[in-house]
Amino acid sequence: MAHEELSANPDAVPGSDPPRARRCQVAGSSLHVEVRGSGPALILVHGGGEDAEVWRGVAERLADFTVVTYDRRGTLRSGRDDWPGAGSVQHADDAAAVLRDLALERAVVFGASSAGIVALQLALRHPRLIRRALVFEPGLFRHVPGGAVLQVAARQATDDHLAAHPDDWTGALVAFRRAVAVATGNRTFLSPPVGREWYALREEVDAEAFVRDDLPILTEEVVDEGVLASAAIDVRFLFGTDSMPVFRQIAINLATIRGSRSGSAVLAISSTTSPTRPQPTSATVPGQWIRGRVIGEATRPPSLCS
């Protein structure tokens, strides 16, 4: 599947205006950036094995916001200069450069999995640009007992595959999925919902960035607990009610570090849907929920709980 086949996205809203695409210069490279709508600023960071297109369905449903999506450094249409190697700090600084290039501030940032690591780092490093960080299941496995075991098993599987099949990034991604399934007993981990196989195909297109960056670098990171505890930011840690226990524990542990600071919270979200891979019957739910959290509404869609 070629990345130009945007119309194949199963969650695209028919008749939506095309994004305002542009190149944004960041430190030593440039990024593919898309902007939709107008209103309060919202930047959606994609995770591993993804690119800006996976956020299309959500972004098109939030036309009354200025929604920014982009391909992270090393991914698909963006540059690869000085990549990989600098981790979430580099990705966070890139996202900040995008916001500055667009003259946006007081934005809400949303990121899930490895993108949650980037979203949190963006808020910590650039608090003047970020009003609120929504951090869904960040893959900070070294913040929980036993988390490193899962990360090491997954890393070993991809390393072994690449040793036998150099540059076979899709095969390495498959090896990663198998290793996690064995280690957790969860055979459906990272599987797309029925009727959403497009997301799995898109993940294969973006496999190299996941295998070379997200898995070996981002998920190895540890957040500076002192900085997290003292930062004057509004950050919400989120996890799915049906997700693996390790993700629940990561979110709780990080929220515990934050303590009772104003704007801090840990929330559970019904796993009948996911931020970037909605079920066929509930494609608007992630957009509805993000909308509520962006503008600070107290109410949430019925499928969400806290």
C-alpha cells in the first residue's frame, strides 16, 4: 500500500477539506506537517508503526480546532537527518518547532504508546507551548517492576530477525508481535479491530521507524522523576480498561510521581475503542473524548470511565 492512497483510510470523513500540508524546518531536518480546521490548538503525535495519516479520522472530526498532525522525524514523508538516536528529547523538540513554525501556543498534545512518551516530554520541555498533555499508555516500561523483561524480550526478537534478515523491517515487526504475544499470553495485542485491517497495512509501511527508534530507544527511556514531580503542567495519564496490566501500572506510577499537583490525574478509558484504531461502529468516540479533554469539559462519552 502506497502512502499516497489516503482515500483508503476507513475512518476518513467523506467531503472533508484536505489538510493544509507543509514542510516545517526543525533542527537539522524537515517534517511533513498537516493542519486541519481552526480554533484552539491540538497536536496529535503518532506512535510507532504509524504516521500522520492514522490520525486523519479523528482530525477531520475536530474541524472546530486547529489540529496538527505530522510524520515524526525518521517516518515516511519526513526527513531522516540525525536519526535515530536522540530519543524523545529530539522528537519533543521537533514537535515544539512545528508549533512555533505555525505560531501556535497553549496547545493540547495527545500521544499514545511511544507517542505518549513524546507528548510527556514535549510538555516537560516546552511548558509555554503546551496547555495540557493527554498521555495514553506511554511505553515507559522501566518505570514498573518487570516491565523491562517485556521490553528486552521484544527487542531480542527483532534483533534476532534482523540478524538473519537484514533490513526486513516488516518481518521484524511480525517477530515483535509474536514475542509480545508469547511473553504476555495476549494473542491480540496490537491487532487491529475487525474491519480495520488498513491499520495493520499502514503499520507495515512504517515498520522501520518502529523497529529502529520506538522499540530500542523510546521504550528504553526513564523519565526524570524530579522534573515530572515539580513541573507546573497539566498532564493526564490514561490507560485502557482492557489493556495489559503493565500499561495500567505505568499510568498509575507516573500519576503517583505527580502526586496531588493541580491538573494531574489518571483516567481509565473503555477499551472498546482506541485513540487511533476505532471500531467500525464507534469511529467518532476518540474525537469526542479528545474534544472534551481539550476544552476541559466534565462530561465524557458513555463508553469512557474514570
